[in-house]
Amino acid sequence: MLSVPDRSIRICADRGGTFCDVHASYPDPEPPGERKELVVKLLSQDPLNYDDAPTEGIRRVLEMVTGEKIQRGSVLDTSKIDYIRLSTTVATNALLERKGHRHALLITKGFKDLLLIGNQSRPRIFDLHIRRAPPLYADVVEVDERVTLVGYTSDPQAEAHSVQWHPDGTVRRGYRGPGWDGVGDAEGPGEIVRGISGEAVRILKRPDLEAVRRDLERLYEAGYRSLAIVLVHSYTFPDHETQIGKLAREIGFTQVSESSQLLPMIKVVPRGISSTADAYLTPILREYLDGFFKGFDAQLKDGRIKSPRVEFMGSDGGLLNLDNFSGLKSILSGPAGGVVGYALTSWDKERKYPIIGIDVGGTSTDVSRFDGRYEVVYETTTAGVTIQSPQLDINTVAAGGGSCLTFRNGLFLAGPESAGAEPGPACYRKGGPLAVTDANLLLGRLIPDYFPKIFGKSENEALDVVASQTAFEGLARKINETQERPFDLDEIVYGFIKVANETMCRPIRALTEARGYSTGKHVLASFGGAGGQHACEIASLLGIKTILIHRYSSILSAYGLALADRAFELQEPSSAFYSSSTRASLLARLDKLTRDVREELAHQGFEGDRVIVERMLNMRFEGTDTALMVLPNASDRDGKEDFEAAFQRVYKSEFGFLLETKTIIVDDVKVRGIGKTFDSLGESVYSEVERLVRNPVQRSQAATVNSVYFDKVGRVPDTPVFLLEQLRVGDEVTGPAMIIDDTQTIVVVPEAKAVLCSKHLYVTLA
């Protein structure tokens, strides 16, 4: 039995739509100082055998590392665990399936229907029968309060007319622009206060807290325990939201989502919808996490320094502790781990090749781009819900290993419906529909003997080729009834693969060509359980010549969790014009946020050189509606945080022109702190490939041969199949071939060359 030190096992679990992947590392007694790694792959849902997949995966890891038998369903001892890192699709699925928590919305009187009206966008403008999705909230309470901003938008003399302040925040001179009542400090009566953004706020009416209390008690008696509070202009004046939120917690509401605390940004509609999304999703996420923690002893959740840590992947690619993790921050928790994984393992600071990451999972394909920085968006639409929260720019398309294959109206279709994990594709032995996995199985691109044997009632049977064959033969007869020239079975099966490949290419073109980047100049980093089966053909369709497939590519979302950094950020609204006179005050605000961010990361255990700080301004041209979050770099004019030059660079890249005559407005100031998990990840794969002495692998070294179908070539009955574990660094495999390990199958198309590096398979197309 292996003696494992306390607090030494590091576990990362990614629960996807079909599979749950677990990566773990622990000290290697021989040689000391090194760490061993192991991988566990299991179905995300298997109610006959376990309740929660990550907990079951961690149980299996502890069994394998300690050598002790651990009963299923028992409370797990965490004394040997250093940390558990999780990414989860619980909140995402709840949003997609509309299975969130029942909650009520509190909003400023007169704006009851604001979030229902939304921004009046019409995504299907020619649809004759538009069915709008219902709002997330179940009830609305109007709060009789009102504040307004002094002055008006785009006043050409705004600085001269604006309210002037004493250093202590009291009014030195009132508003003197159009609309001034000539008596007081603004356009009418009301107390004038300075908002967080620097704007002058006129309080027209404060909320009657006793009336609010009565409304809240009525909601509480009706069974509500979750609230979203959205008041007009609360991004700059949050006092009223704070008062109501405090009152709600005193009454007993367990989830109170105040829009001003979630993300204090201008635009009440996306801010309000984001708050309702948080109130809708966070209770569901908390229920799941409470169930997860019940599977472990008490020290996992006590938060003490000597206890194991639990960290969660946020939608922006940073790790969050339990206190900072919420439904709003978890919507892209699952895909974000994969982006972090390929970005940190594929990027070279010297060569700076831009990378396209393609994660082909069981249910969907996620596509993203990395060019030295994570591409983050601040407003996204998921399942018809527009959310204002920083998220990695990930495009998702409903095409993956579990995508259902159908023939309708003379068309081959792959997706958007998915077989999921339950029942799964036809070959999963649960009576499921035909899916992309079945097509790859019949084309020889999956070999049952080398695929995890986790199917059937006892979870120990292989893929069922007969079920796939029978289902495809029935579909082929239906298709050939409509054709002048009948197709043979391989042509039909591969036809579905071609459709799936084109579907996966669509979001890649949207991230590259649609934004002015040449797709062919990128490197394709392929990962996900089904990525290796499609990578070469997708790269060929896009004109990409280099493909990187990480050793852990089939579980890269879980592996990415092991590499990810801790993140903490603070953001405040602003309303300042960017000029030489305001630059110092904006930098002073950034300095204050920087101190606060560093203090929080120090509390979480990250100090000194282990902390990287990114200081940003959200900027736009006056009179426009599109703000861009700008991070200066050394090439921007003087290289000393020249935000104006940085904004012009980013704006020109995004839109192709500049509005030279317009002044620049700063909408937000933001500081993001990153606590580094690793100082360096070692030599880049490109450097390694250049120095490697290549050793062509002979066909005689193949573990077996298999009949595999390739485009333009047809069936190659004796395609060599190599086992990754039997190849050495420097070995070069020439296609057609297949390379297999415990968790993935990689198809190398004819004339392509695959070189094994220490951590990657480096594939070049002819």
C-alpha cells in the first residue's frame, strides 16, 4: 500500500454534458520531488450506479492512489487532498432547460415591464410567429423610489456646466446647464450627491422601507427565497439597493442579487437581466454544491488554511473560491477550463502564433481564439438571455460526438439534438439514437477494444458495433429510396461526418475571418473526447497546416483546471472624459483598486511576484454606444499606460476606422489580479519540435491494423494503429494511421505527419 502524505493529492474534475473527466496528481516516491498523474473518465449521469459524477471520480482517485477500498456512497476522508478544482455545467444546463430557482424581481416604480420589453431586438425579423421566451422571474414588485442624473447626455459644454464638488463630496457649485431651475443645484428639487462614477445624482424619492418590508414579507409568505433587486442608476448610486438587500436578508431571503454589487455597469436592461439570471441560477448551483460537499468530511468546507481547498473555474478563465463563485460567474465554467488548458500549453511568447482552440465534446463543440490574452466579452446571450458579465469569448455549436444524425427533406443533418449521456448514441447499449460517435465507429475511427469499457448494466462492456451497423443500414435504405444512384454505406456514414465537420468550422470562421484574421495563419489546438477524430479534416477545410493535440487533450478541460490561475477583479463605474486633465484622477482610481485586489489575493495566499495585475478602462467615443475594455501594452505610444493610444489601436482593429473629432468617455475602471499557479510551464512545443531528432515509425511497430475510411481515398483496410504509450519522444508517424491512448483516438489522414513531443502530438498537413 502506497504511503501518501497528507495534503498532497491534487484533483481537478470537469463535469461535461456526456462525460465527467478527472485529472489527479500525487507525489511520486521514486524519484522524490516528481509527481505522478492519473486520469479517470466516467459518465456524467449514471443514476443506477452513482448520484454525482465528480464525487464518484474523486472516490476512484482516492482508491487508486491509497490502495484502500472505499465504499460507494460513504463520506470521503479529505486529509490526503491538497485541493479539488471543479468546473461545472449545472448553471448552464439550468438556464438552457429553464429549470432555475423561482424568484421575484424588485424594480423602480414605473419600470415593471422594463426587462420584459428588453432592448426590442428582433433576432428572427421575418418570422411570422414569434414566440418570445418568458422572463426568468416569477413575480415583480415595484419600489417607490427614484433617482436621476443631473445634466444631459452629450452636452457639448458638460464640464463647464456640471456640478462642482468639494473634496469631501459636498456640492461647491450646482449645475448651470440647460434645464437648470435657476434656484437650486439642479433641474429641480432633491438632494444632490456624488455617485461612484463621479456623476451628480439627484434623489427624487427615497424608498419607504416599511412599505418595502411589507412587500418582502408577502413574497416570503408566498414561498419566495430568492430576489433580484434592480433600481435605476444603481450602478453609480447603490444606496437604495443596499438598504433593500439588507432588509431582505433580515427577513430570511437566502439569495439576494443586487445589480449594483454583481457588476456595476451602465445600461439597466442587461444589468437587470443579469441580476435575475443570478437569482435564478445561484440557488440551483448552491444546492448542487451542498450535495457535493455532503460526500466529503467537514474540513473540505471549513475554509481553514490547513484544510484542503475547493476552487471553481469562472466564466472568465480564472479560479474562484466558494465565496466568490455564483450562478452568473459559472455559465461558461465548463468550457473555460479547456480554453485555459490549450492557451497555457500551446502559446509561445517568442513566436506568438495565434491559436484556435476547438473542443469537440459529447454534446457540443466550443471554439475560441488565443493570441497572448484571453479574449473576454462583457455582454453575451445564452439561451435567449442577455447577460452582462465577463466571460471568455467562446462560440458554441451543437455538434459533437453525441449529436444525433438524421435525414430530413433530402438533407443530411448532424444535430442540434444530442443523445447526451443518457441514453447516449446507439453504440452505448442503452437504445439511443444514431449519433456522430456511431458514424466514427463504423468508419473505423473508433476501435471498441481501445475505447473505455464503461457501458452496459455492469459498466464493463465495450461499444456495440452491431447496434450502430443495424441503425445505419436502416437509415441507408431510407436515404437510397430518394436517390437516383444509391450510395454505399460508407459514403452515407462519411457524408454525416462531413456535415458535422462543416458545422464545427462555422464558429471558427466567425472568430477569425469575420473579424479580419486569416484563418490559415493560426495553429489548431484540438481537444475534447472527439477532437482527435475530426482535427485533421477540420484543419484541412480551414487551410490550417499545424495541429497541436495535447497528451491530455481528451480531458483538457480538467487538465486546464490544474494549470489555471486564481483570479480576483474589481470594477467601478466612471463618467469621465479621457483627457490630460482627467488622466491623473483615473490612474488614482486604478491605484486604489490595485491595492484592494492585491490585498484580497494576499488573503487567498498569493503575494509579490506571484501576482500579475491588469489595469483596464472601458472606453468609447462620445455619442456612440459601443464601449471597449482597453488594456494598454508597451507598444502604445510612450508605453506608460497610454490608454488613449490603446483605445485607438483596439477600436481601429475592431471597426477599421476612428472617429477623430469625437472625445473619449470612460465608462468603467477595472483591475484584474491574477495569482499565478505556476511560474513557468517549461519549454514550448515549437522549440521542442525544432530541436527534436525525428525517428520515422515503421508499420511493423503498429499494435494492430484496422479498416478505416478516409476522404478521397476510401477504405484503407490495413491502417496501422499505434499506441501512444509505446511511442517515444521524437517518433514520427505518417498517415494514414491512428494513434490511441486510454482516453482518445487520433486519426492521422493520408500524407500528414505526427511527431510525438513530451506533452503534445505535433501534426502537420501536406
